[in-house]
Amino acid sequence: MKLTSRSKVVSNKEQSFSESLYLPGIIKGMSITLSHLFKRRATVKYPDELRPMAGVYRGQHVLKRDDIGAERCTACGLCAVACPAEAITMESAERKKGEEGMYREEKYARIYEINMLRCIFCGLCEEACPKEAIFLTDKIVDTEYEREDFIYGKDKLVEKMTARIDVTKRQTKEVIEFKKLPGLKHNELFDGKSLNKGKKH
Ligand code: SF4
Ligand code: SF4
């Protein structure tokens, strides 16, 4: 019974004299190699050379800070629930008095980890987040030698104050419109003492 149309009948015939010299095979192989010398290269010299990326490319995550530098994440866990790869884990803690400039909400993520080996960069965590705290960026995740190095903690995920990351292109029109709505405390700036009414970010 023939199970596939791609099967080939194997020949057991004796090698001819020219075949036993391997010359035709070598010449054929070299001609293929030579023909590639004159073709356009299919590879780039990464990381010196980068391929153009699509505007919708989703790479390494960032946990955003607000304008005054407070972490936006409130450890609600919605990103972890939305994640189809179960790549996100976190542990929450309560903000103490005097930490208002560090954490935007009364609850914050003491530990926040993403397993980059599990992540499929679908962006569902970004969509699920009600605090605009997590975004995917166009940064390619670094290669590592050890598996545990792919577990990214807050040290790698939280945005650095000295290297802010622009995510405006990833914010949908709906989110931008939502931020303009009056009366929503959700996006009001904290000025160190109280919510700064009217000023949004
Ligand atoms: S991008 Fe997708 S797979 Fe990766 S952490 Fe977010 S929800 Fe999970
Ligand atoms: S990143 Fe957003 S969705 Fe995830 S725990 Fe923080 S606030 Fe919640």
C-alpha cells in the first residue's frame, strides 16, 4: 500500500565509474555555491544591521512609570489571568506611607516576573491591563545561556527614569479618548500630597 505520494523508489544499482569519482556531484555542488555568490544576500549582519520592523512588532515588555516616576502597576493580576502561556507571576504588597512617589496605587507588585521562554508575545497582557502599566516594546529579548536568565524580574521590566520608553504608538485611540474623560481618578497625577485634579497622563 502506498502511504504517500512523496515516497521514492530506492535504486540499488552499482555506481558507474564517473559516479565513483564523485566529480559530477562535486561540480554540481560547487556550481550551486558559485551561483549564490551573485545573488542578493538573504541574511543581515545582526546586530550591526537591523531588518526593518513592522509597526505592530511585539517584543520585550516594559512596566511603565507615570510622569512623576511612580510604578503604574497595581498587581491586580489581570495580565496574568489573560496570559495564555501562564508566563506572568507576581506578588503584591501594600504601599506604605511616604511611598506615594514610588507606587501609584495603594497596592503594588513587590515581585513581578515574566518567563520569556514561555511568552508568545501575543500582547494580551497589554490589552488586559486597566492601569496602562504593561506594554510590549520593539526591543528583541536578549539571548542567554541559562534558562533562569530568561525569567525577567522588575529589575529588567520596570522602565528606567533615565531611559523612558515612548509607548504612545501602542495606545489605542479608545485609550487616548478615555484619558480625556473628566471625573475619572484613574489617570490623575499625584503631586506628592494629593491627586492633582484635572492634570492627567
Ligand atoms: S505577551 Fe502574551 S504570552 Fe507574553 S506575557 Fe503577555 S499575555 Fe503572556
Ligand atoms: S501590569 Fe496591569 S494588569 Fe498586570 S498586574 Fe499590573 S496593573 Fe494589573
